[in-house]
Amino acid sequence: MWDAVIVGGGPVGQFLALAASAAGRHTLLLEAKPAGAGFTDDRTLALSWSSWLMLQRVGATTDLESAATPIRTIHVSQRGGFGRSELTAGDAGVPALGYVIGYGDVQRALARRVATRDVRYDTPVERIDPADDGVVVHAAGDSVPARCAIVAEGGGPLVEALGFSQREKDYGVHAVVARVRTDREHAHVAFERFAEVGPLALLPRGEGFALVWTLAPDDARAVLALDDRTFLSQLQRAFGWRAGRFIAVAERGAFPLTLRTTEPRVRGPIALVGNAAQTLHPVAGQGLNLGLRDAWLAAKSLPSLERFDRARRLDRTATVHFTDALADVFAADWPGLAWARGVGLATLDVLPAARRMFARTLTIGHLQDPARARRF
Ligand SMILES: Cc1cc2nc3c(=O)[nH]c(=O)nc-3n(C[C@H](O)[C@H](O)[C@H](O)COP(=O)(O)OP(=O)(O)OC[C@H]3O[C@@H](n4cnc5c(N)ncnc54)[C@H](O)[C@@H]3O)c2cc1C
């Protein structure tokens, strides 16, 4: 009998399969789409330093190195207000604050390492029934018995069908994403600028930047419809000149920003990980990183999901609240708040200890110091 069936072969499900195999557990990964379907998805992911170390432990970073762009500095500021802060890799005591990479690159690097006997593609899971000694997973006309099921299906209809209850908070804004170029080299600097309704982030990726621009839904639709020149001039006005002159834009898209959490996320022999358990605002780039930390601990705890749940509760709660608070603080427009944000950013810049703590939170995750992260 399998120690676990993993439902969904996104980055979290595939990483879990590899980490479980490294821990000597026998898992079967069931993925709805055909093999290689995710390789062409060019959405931008920001991997934290601790995620990079975990991917290294399963041998995936050798394939990722040429495609990943390291972030060495994060520049945080707010539009129309004073206060700015710069966080460096040195602040966090790590070689890079994170790495920017395409979803498809991560999927390809992980898929190359998952043993073919441990994965079935084109196999959408329809149902999971509890059984005396675990679960029976029903997919593509087959019934697979296992000690437990770990659902990493990205937050689709299966989660609700399994009886998990989801809470959703709509931030009322959309993220416009695109690849942009400026007339300057990025020098491995990421920018996070807090504009009128939320953050505008530029992440160094390849020769240019990946853009995440938070806008009211109507404004997002309007900027998507602009010709390239007008889009770039509006972006220039919103962001300013810190990264140089915007000269090119490609691959524009938009999606609504929500916070979705599932409580509890373990019910008997079934657990949720990754986006199936929580979808976060991208303000701190924590969504996938939290999912990978979940997967690492789930792999080590198998087949005891209770142990996994206990071990992950604090980091999960802290990451969800940290991200939600950051999204709210930088979106709100209360009197005096711009001033308070300015004081916060200025304080971060002059207090090395505060800056180090913030940098570590972004790179390592909550409640973990770099030394512990290195032991992964
Ligand atoms: C535009 C965009 C930009 C983003 N940018 C960032 C970022 O910069 N940094 C960051 O950390 N995160 C980012 N995210 C979030 C990030 O993409 C997710 O956190 C990550 O993809 C979650 O991985 P996952 O493996 O949990 O789910 P997914 O990547 O959604 O994978 C789920 C997999 O399960 C499969 N599946 C679904 N249903 C079934 C079923 N019934 N049976 C079997 N298989 C099934 C799907 O085919 C898919 O392969 C972004 C998201 C979007 C949409």
C-alpha cells in the first residue's frame, strides 16, 4: 500500500513527491493534466532563500540555476510619501534574498526527477473515500488504496467536495502582471513600491523585470487595453524613475487578489498543502514558499498527518497574518497612515536589527533562522 497518494503535480505536489521519496516514503502522484503541460506556463515565481535550499536538497537547483535571477537587494518605498528602505542579502546573512524564475522552469526541473513509476499523468482525482486503514482515491476509473491522501491541487473544486470549509477575503483589487524592460540593468534589485491601492513590484527576471501592479479592477482592465507606449508611460508615472525608463512590455495579464484559507486543513487521513490550503496576496511573495515548507514537513511526517498539522500551525498562521497585514497596511488610505508608513520604512532603514528581522522573514519564513534553514 502507498504511504500517501499526492493529488496534483504542481510545484508543491511534485516537490512533496521528491521530498517523500528522499525520506524513504512510497507515494503515488496523480496529476490531472498530461505530462509536460505546465512547462509552458511562464508566470513569475519568487522563491525565497529557504525554498531554494529545499529545492537543492532534492537536486532540482542544478537545472534551475541558468533560468533563475538572484535578488540581492529589495528596495521598498511609497509613492507620494517619505520613507524608503533597502534590504540586502547581507542583512539576512544569505547569498541571495531569493530567486525569480518561471513556473514552467520549476515544473520541468521537478518533473525530471520524479520517478516515472511514482506518477500518473492525465489522471484527475474525482473522489477520496476514508477507509479502515487510510483512504481509497478514485481517479480515471481506478481505485487506489493508501495510508493517507495529500491534496495539492491548487484550490479547485475537489477541496470543497471533500468537505473542507473555505474562508475567502476579496481585497477588491487586481494584480496586473507583465514582463517589462527598462533602459538600465536591474543589478539584481527588486523594487516594492506602495502606490495608491496597493503594491507595485518589479522583480529582476532575465534581462528585465517581472511586473506585479495592484490596481482597482476597472483600472486593471483599462491598462490591459492600452497600447504598449501608453501602458509604459502610465507605469512610469505610477512607479517613477528609480529603475530607469520603461522601454518595452510583453505578456500582460491580470487576476483578482484574494486571501483564501481552509480550516482545518487536516481531516482524518486527508491533508491539504500549497494553494489547496491557502491562497495569499502576492505582496510578500510568500504563497509558493509557504507551500514548499508545508510539503517538506508533510514528507517528513508521513504517514502521520496529525504530526504534520501540529508542526506547521505556527508558521502557517504567522505567514498568512503577516501577508494579510502587509496587504492591508499598504492599501489603506486612512489619515496619517502614509506618514506612519514613512516612519516605518525610515525606521527599517536606520535600525539594522529591524531590517535584518524583516529580511529574514521574507527569505527564510517565520520562526526559522538561517542556520536552521541550512539544515533542511
Ligand atoms: C499570475 C500568478 C502569479 C504568481 N506569482 C507568484 C510569486 O511571485 N511568488 C509566489 O510565491 N507565488 C506566486 N503565485 C502563486 C503560485 O503560483 C502558487 O502559490 C503555486 O502555483 C501553488 O502551487 P501548487 O502546487 O499548490 O498549485 P498549482 O500550481 O495550482 O498546481 C496544482 C496542480 O494540481 C492539478 N490538479 C488540479 N485538480 C486536480 C485533480 N482533481 N486531480 C489531479 N490533479 C489536479 C493541476 O493540474 C495542477 O498541476 C502566483 C500565482 C499566479 C496565478
